Amino acid sequence: MNEDLHQEIKSNKQYNPQMHSAEHILNQTMVRMFNCGRSFSNHIEKKKSKCDYHFNRNLTEEEIKLINIKVNEVIQQDLIVREEFYTKEEAREKFNLSKLPDDAGEKVRVINIGEYDACPCSGLHVTHTNEIGNFKIISTDFKENVLRIRFKLQIE
Ligand SMILES: [Zn+2]
């Protein structure tokens, strides 16, 4: 993997592996529930985070509840988070690599969250999902075909 990027992430105190791992699970949950893409833009911080999705409306209260339930179910299953390496060619067949930097090496690192999610990523993650804590959506809003989801974690 890209060691420089790894170092850069490690030295950034704002970077929160719990929050970032929750983002992976939220993205997969959104894809499964709404058949939308993963978030195209996000801001991940320890206190609260936000993810933006290409969408056509805001979410209902019922949908927000369902997302909270689903994400927490995955967290509570205490799935193992593991990395796997693919060649670029293999990865291109399975994943959307448009977010991968051009100078990324020949090997693509993919993060697997149990059997629930697999996504190319060079960030830092928890090793088991129950390290994430309790996931809760704070608010959502919808503007110009972008759905924004703000969420927080409560570590028990
Ligand atoms: Zn990641």
C-alpha cells in the first residue's frame, strides 16, 4: 500500500478509525437499501461526520430509523475488518476505482467488513466492528440532488 499516505493519515489527529469504519458500513447500507452509489463526498471527524449521496429526495423518519437499526446490527455482529490486496486489473472488475489516486501502486488495498462490505481504501479502520460503538443519524437534508447524512457515534 501507499506508505506515505498511511503515515499522513496516522499523523492527522482528527482522523478517527471508528468514524471512518462506520462510514464504510453506512455506505454499504445505503447501497443495499436505496440502490444509490456510495457517498461521493464526506467529512469524517471524531465528534460528528457527514456523508453526501447523489439522491432524488430527503429520507423519511422511518427510513432514518431503519438505517440506524441496520448499521447497528452490523456493528453488533462484531464482524472482522481485514485488508486484502488485488492487482489493479482484478480490482477494476469488482470495484469503482474512480476515487483511487492516479499514482496509487499496482496493488489495490480492499477493506472487507465481514461479508457485508468490500471497498478499496487506504485509510485506517477498526479491527472488529464492535469497536465502533452505537451509530446514530443526527440529521439529514436534501438540496440539488444531494442527500446529506450527519451522524455520530456513542462509544459505550
Ligand atoms: Zn476506509
